[in-house]
Amino acid sequence: MAGSGSGPAGGGTSDAQAAGPDIPPEVLRSWDEAEARLFPLVMARPDLYQQALSMVGQLVSRLRETCPDLATLMAEHQRGGDLAAGEMAGGPAGLQPKLVAAAACAMRYRELVAARAAQDRLAALAQAREQGLTWAVVEETGSADRAPYIPYLRIEAEVSSGRAVVVSIEPDETLSRAVHRLDEGQIDLVTGGLRVSEPVGSYLDPDAFAAALRQARAGLAGPPPA
């Protein structure tokens, strides 16, 4: 909704969109599967799980230095289990280097996507200021027209303060109706980071949701509380 000083302006990029074509979906799935395979160790072998966490953490620290973007992370992923060779030297035989490497890549991926999303929020706010707008859409995932069958998320922020409303649409328990949810949040005007704070409410009726959204915008206008 652009063009009015009191309505949100288009802008921002979703985390999914921010990922771009750099990481193929099948690679993302393999990283998720690696984390899922490591998690059961919590119950079966707590000692091994702690060792796995330590090794993954060490590798993530190294990836922060060597992988400043998704392209370099993808290149490191191509090394497979060899990527974790240094961290796993002398480690337990029950851990597969490939799983440790994939889990570390998954963690670094989330950090990179979150950082890019934060920068996109700041860019959207800066553009809105230049246009003289008071509210801006700083992040959007999915399409409201396709909700609730595909989840939808939109973050709107008051430009001068960074105070935000988080709009999400998901299916109800019957999977047949859309539930609109509102939460309050705060965007850090220096880093672009988002902190979701208080829930506003959930709504089945679109008119009730629209009224609640207008009220939430009005209530969040102005500087954040000290």
C-alpha cells in the first residue's frame, strides 16, 4: 500500500526471497535432515550430543570468518564431510563428519539470511523516509491472496521509531479458514533486527482484523517507550 503518508509503503524482502538462487532447495533440505538426525542424540546419547553441539559450534565460528555470503557458504558445503575434518580430529567415532558439516552450514545459513533481511528492513525504512511516508512494509513473505494455504507474513513499521506490527495468516485447526494474527514488535534502527514483543490478537473475521490493524498502527505511532 504505497502512495499515502499514513499507509505502509511497499519494500523489504522476505527471508525466503533473500535466500535467492544461491542455495538450491535440495541442499536446504539436506541441512534440515542433518539437524533432525543429530537431535535424537539428546535422549539416546546425551554425551555424544554435547560433543556434536561443540563441534558444530566450532565449525560455525569458522564459517563466520570464511563465508560472508551465501555463495561462499555453498562452496564450502561442496566439501562435504571434509569441511568438518579439523573440528572432528580425535573426536568420537559415533559422529558422521557430513552431518556435523551440514548442521553447521544450516546454522550459518540462518545467520546470513537473517542479516540480509535486517539490511533489507533498514533499506525499506530509508526509502520510506525519502518518500515522506510514516509507515512502511519492511518485510513480506508469501501472498495474502494465497493464504491460508501458503503461510503469509508481513511486517509493517512506523518509520521514525521502528515500532512494528507483524501480520501473519495461517489456516485454522480445520485447515479451511484463514486466521489473521497480529503481534507488536520493534525494529532496531541501527541493525535492522526485529524483536517481536506483545501479541495483539487472532481474528477469523477480516473486518475485525482490519480494524485491529488500524488500531495497532495508531497505538504504535510515535517514539518507543523509554
